[in-house]
Amino acid sequence: MVLLMGGEQIMTRLLLPARLARLACALLLGGTVLGNPALARTGDSMSAAYGSYLAGQHAYREADLAAAADYMIQALAADPDNPTLLRRVLVLQIAEGRLDSLDSLARRVADLAPGDPVAALYLSLEMARSGDFQGAVAQLQAQPPRGLMQLTRPLLLAWMLQGKGDSEAALKLLGDIRQEDGLSLLANFHRGLLQMVAGQPQEAAATLETLMNSLETPPLRLVMALGWIYESQGQADKARALYASARGDQADGRIIDRWIDRLNQGQAPKPVASDVLHGLAEALYDIATGLRNDRATEAALIHARLALHLDPGHPSKALLIGDLLQDQRRWDEAIAAFRKVPQDSPYSWNAAMAIGESLNAMKRRDEAIAHFRSLSDQNKDRHEALVRVGDLLRGAEKYIEAAEAYDAAMARIDGPEGANWTLYYVRGIAHERAKQWDKAEQDFQKALELQPEQPLVLNYLAYSWTDQGIRLDEAHEMIERAVAQRPTDGYIVDSLGWILYRKGRFEDAVRQLERAIELQPNDPVINDHLGDAYWQVGRKLEAQFQWQRVLTLKPEDKSLIESVEKKLKDGLSDPAKRDG
């Protein structure tokens, strides 16, 4: 198990409707990459075009969108008026961030496939970028309100109306967004930003204050936006109080600490939306964040690329693109995106942590460890990178070194805060695997002191006692409490079955272990446990089947393999002698 304690998400879930991902499919309808386009011509050129198209499909399925785009361009060259190919090329080019000189392509898509949402979105934003807000409004208003556009068009259109100088119409449009559409909270956020751009700072502050008071844990960007308004109006004390009150609600309070330091030094904040283009970029960014949260990754990437195109200097947008590329397992490209986040940005730490995660995902563990060590050396006041060093060393079965890394991380924390129960937990695992049981037990008990009734810790400590044949009654009670909290966790249910087995209650053990197998059918240890329980109740053929299955699952634990092979040969006798 890997516990991420760094790399916190900058933006909490923006309040978008649950149906957003479903509606996003309409953005990519028409078989953007899947399905076969009807090629209009015949002959050798079409044979080559179809080959390029199939190669593009394959590249897409392999998450190589750059190659997919190139192959689709080759296919399009042989059939330049094919609306399906035109549209696919446009979508892939935007998703790849190839946003320069797409006007001609987008216009051809709009001509051959009227109402296409991607073409309309791109063209309207390009008009806005050139200052033609009247044309941008007309382009977007002509777009049928269906699919994702049904929800996002009002947000973008409001900013374009503001660009035309029609603040009244823009604010009315945002005010008309209904609660049932699921966008009203986001619309109110942008209402506040738009009021600020329109020169209505008092109204902007009132709008965002009302929004903040309606949320239990305000998103970081909402805190940033309201603080920006306060500071821009000379209300430094009010901004400072806002930041201080919000700090404890955020996963990474150090970002807010940097705002407070900047404020104390008399430096002006960077506006969240200084003009209409930045407002449009913020809207696209917020939509992309919501789409990512709903796992509509491709549509999210399109919106994030467009946001960065409008606001190329903003690090949060580069960070989001890196996150989306990680979601698509495009690790090298994700690393390149994260490296574009400036070192002096509040988001630089998150980007640097994400680079290490990408290296590890590429099975370059030694590089990832070196990266996290370097990051730790450069940031002596932070412990998260050292925790990841410990996690990766633990994954490499270097348990003593892992415990040392956790020790170093612990030394950087001011006091045993409740939020750091996880650090005691993972260090306890490292000690237990290194056969340093006394240290492990102390860490598990400290973790429970900081986070009483935490089911993972209850389970690990109780299972360890069970495997040692000690404190069985106490362990049984603890595991029952863990199961009550997580009844569908196969590993915890397995622990319950295993302690019943160790207490000689074999029939009860079978029932729990069968349930654990239903929840985690491919875990070799659980299959081994069930085989043992079957043997003890006389179901010996089923026991041998379970043990044989352990070997087919190819466990990495050599001692488990040796134990199972011995049982397949000799069977099982005294359960008290059974190694868990």
C-alpha cells in the first residue's frame, strides 16, 4: 500500500453536476476516435488513408495522442472533405495543445458539420482573443444548447458579453442559472469575478462572501479570489484574517502561508481574473477541473488546453494539464507539463511531487527516490518527500532504510499531530516487516492514539497479534470493530476469518474467508487462508484447489510459495503450527 502524504490536490471539487461527465460525451460524439469514417474516395490513396486511420486508432488506444493526431492528419490529406476526419483531427490537435493555426480547420469543421461544439468553442474563443467579442457572442449563441454546452455555454457567454461591455446582460445570464442545473455555485463564483472586472468591487466582495458562507470547506481558489478583492481595495487586515481562518481547512496550508508572507511584505496579489480573457480562462479551467473529477479526461484536457491558451502564464493550468496527462498514463508528457510550473509559483511543490510520482509509475523507482530525496534536501521545512522516499523503499522491501526515511520525516513535524497518524502507521509497517516488532507495536498504538478506531491500523495491529498467537481476544475485538467500519474490505474481512481460524473456530472462519474471497478473489494470501480453513473442516479437495490457486496467482512471497507447495504434498495438521 502506498499512502500519499504530499501532492495534495490544489483545488477541491468545484461544484459541478454529477451528470457533467455524461454530458461531456456529447462533446466527443460522432466517433471522435472510435468507429469508422465513411471515406468518400476510392483507390490507392484511400487504402493509404484507411491505413493511417487504423494506425491513428491504435495510437489513441495506446494513449499516444500525438501519434494519433499525426496519423489522422495523414488520413485527412487523402480525404480532405471528410467531416468525421476533420472533426477528429481538430479534437486531437486541441487535446495535444497544438492550438496555433487551427482557425482554418475549425472553420471547415463548422461548415461541414454545423453545430459542432468543439469547432464553435474554439472559434468563439479565438474571436474573443482577437478582441472581437461581438463575433464571439454570435458564434456561441448560434451553438445548439445540447450536451456539455447546455451547461457551460452560459458561463462562457457571460464573460463574452462582458467583453462587449454589456455587464448587465452578463450578470443577468449568470443570475439566471438555476440551482437544478448544478452550476449555480460556480456561476456565483464567476459572478463575483465578473463584478470585479466590471469595476464593482463592493458587489464582488458581497457575492463571494455569500458564497463562502454557504460552503463548509471553501475551495482554495475562492479564498484566493476573495482575498484578492480585499487586498485590491486596501483591506489588508481583512484579507489576512480570511487567509488565517481558511488555513486549517486546506490540505496544504503552506500555499496560504505564502500569500500571508507576500501580504506582509506589501506585495500585490496576482489577480484571479484581471480581464475578460483571464475570466474565460478561469471558466475553462473550472470546467476542466470538474470534468476531471467526473473522469471525463478527454473533455477535461480540451478545456484545460484552451484555458492555458488564453492564459499561458498561469501555473495552475499547467499543473492541471500535467494531472490529466497522468490520468491518461502519459508519464513523460506529464513530467514535461509539470516542469513548466515556475519554481517561484505556489504550485511548484505540487508539481515537483507529481514528477516523482510519474517517475515511479514508469517503474523508474530509483530515479523517483533520488528525485524525492533532492526535493527534500531543497525544502528542509517539509516532510512529505521523505515520506514518499520511505514508501518507495518499503515497496522495494528495504524496510530498515524505509523506517529511517520515516524517522527523518517525523523529525520535521512539529509535534504528533492527529493528521500524521498515517506516518506512524507506515513506519510501523516498515518496522514489522524488518522484524522489529517492539518498535512496530509502539507505532501502531501511537497511530491509534492519534486516530482512534482507524480501521486500517486496527486491522494491521490485530492481524499481527493474531499471526504471533498473542492477545487473541483483544485482537478479535479490534478486528470486529474494523469490519464494522469497512464491511466490504476483503483484507479486513480476511483478518476476521483468520483470527477465528487461529482460535479454532473453523466453521466460522470458513464463512468469513469465503466472504473475503468474494471481495478480493485474486489475493494469494486470502486464498491460502481459505484453503487452510477448508482443510480443517474436512473439505480437503476444496482446500487443495485453493492452495493450487495460490500458485496460479504467482505471489511474490517465496515463503508463501514454499508453504503452499508443502501443503499440497503433505496436507495440514495442527493449525497452531500454521505460519500466517
